[in-house]
Amino acid sequence: MKKDKVVLWSIFAVILLAFYWGYERLSSIKKEEERIKAEKEFEIYKESKIFERLESTSLFGIRINDSAIALLLDFKHYGTSLKKEVWTKEDYSKIIDETGLLKGTKINFMGSANFTLKLNDFFDPNIHNGVLINLNENFEDYYIKYQPYRSGKISTVLASLKTEYVDHNKCVKDLRPYADIILERIKFQNPNKDIIIKDYFYPKINGKFNYPSIRFGYKYNLNAFGDTVLTIRGRCSPSLKKAFIEIEASAQSVDLDRHRDIMKKIREQKELDFKNEFNNSAKEAKPEIDKSGL
């Protein structure tokens, strides 16, 4: 009997030990999974902050990811007592056209799918320089590309050199010193060893379609932002006879699908406006016609 009890207690002890080992093993696996998850979440958070800093880079005092709508209203109301908090529907209607685009928008400027504004049409150098925009004596025309209809976020800032355009090689050579200065500033503002910089800013064969560029990416690329976060780009335009320097946040640019949707919306609005205008003018005219047989 005593022997049977010892055997039972031994079996019970083995079962307890097995249960305890299994529990500890399961707990250890769970802790490891939580550790891996926490590390990944931290990397994603760190990456998002890196992206955020890169995507808030400025050029000529204009910051990527800021609102193009707010920028134009700032130009319009700077120096007045009107505050952003009291901007009215009438204020917005003065800068937004009937299709919902900002007035003066150039569609597909220099060929690519984009919505571009020439800022020279909105700022006064004597009033806004050094406050809302930092003008450079070597550049003449300043532009932004933006996201229509949503927040109006700025995706690209660019400007054209005053230097006479000759050919692609000279254009890239003229732009390179400015690209270097912008590069050094961005590196200083983003001192992270996980940022990967790829320098392609040099003349290329068929340079009209192969723009010189310096690209900023992230080493781990854990989510769907793509390989490039920010680009310093040179644009050499034989048709415009101008050389442009620009910075662009890839994730904020208008992709082809969204561009098609926006263009469809613009066409539909224009057709509706044309229809309404036609119907109104027809009603007002009331021509005398022969109604026989109608």
C-alpha cells in the first residue's frame, strides 16, 4: 500500500513538473513573441519618425507636407489682422476654382502627373521674402506641387535657375552645387545612420528622361512607403529652356490612379457647368420657332 502511494505521488509529481515545464515553455514563447512584436513596433515607430522628419524638409522656406491652401491664404492675408481661425468660405472661394483645384493650377507641368502652382503669382517679394518664402537671387520662378481635394498637402517644392539653359550636361553641372548644399543641410537635420543616401546627380544618356537625383531611403523599409522617402532632383527642360532644382516626398505625390480619378472629377464638373450654362442661356433666349409637327 505504501509502495502504491509512493508510485502515485511520483506520477503526480511528474505530471506537475510536466505541466510546469509546459507552462514555462509557453510563457517563454509568449514573452519572446511579445519582445519581437515590441521591437518591430518600435522600429516602425522609429521609421515613421524618420519619414516624418525627411518629409517635413523645406526648400526656399516652403515645407513639404504643409498645406498649399494655407500657404496661399497666408500670402493673401499676411500683414492683416485676419487670423487663420476666422478664414471664411469666401476666403477659400477666392483661391479655389469651380473644379476644386487651386486657381492657377498647371496640370501635368513638365509632363509628369501632377498639379502645380507658380508661387510668383501669389507672393510679393517686398512683403513675403524672408517671412513666408526665402527667395534666392540665383533663382527666378518658384513652384509647388500639391494634393488636390484632400488636405492640399505640398509634395514638391521647385524653382528655376536664372542661368541660361544650354544643354543637359551644363544644366546638371549648374544645378549640382545647389544639390550639394541641400544634401548637406538634410544630412545635418537628419543625423541617422539608418538613412541610406544614393547619389545619381550626374549627367546621363538620354538625360531628358533620366533626371539627376539624390535619394534618401531607410535601411529597413518595414512598411509600404517604397524605397525612396525624399528626393533632391534636377530637371533640365529643353522646351522651357530652364534648369530646375526640386525636393519631393514620394509618398505625398499624386499617383497615376489618383490622378485619373481627379481628372475624371474635373471633366465631370466642367461638363456639368457647361450643361447648366447652356440650359440657362437657352431659357433666357426663348427663340421664336415654328412648333408645327413637333
